Amino acid sequence: MRRSDQWFPRWTPISVHIAEAVQPAGADFKSILKCRDAVRDAILAHCREPDLGELMRVETEQTAA
């Protein structure tokens, strides 16, 4: 692993969680966005990091509906 303030990696144990597959509800763009958000939520539930994407996410008509 490499910390954000270091140039060289160091040995450290990691853990990997394999979650259930997230399937899109359809093939339209709105379904793809919902699938993307569901995957993001699943990752955030296990990574113990803040959701910085909320600072940059722009609400559009398609994601608001």
C-alpha cells in the first residue's frame, strides 16, 4: 500500500470483501445511474471512508426523478 503522502509502497495487510452482484433494473440511462449509485453505496458501506462524491455530485433532471 502507498499512503497519500509517500512515494514508495510499504507492506501492509489488506482485506477484501466480495459483495453480492448489483444488477441494473434496465438498459436506459436512468437505470445505469441507479446501478452506479447502488454500487457506490455498497463500496462505501465497507471502506470506512467518507463519501467525498457528495461534494461534487450535480443533481440533474435524470438523477432527481
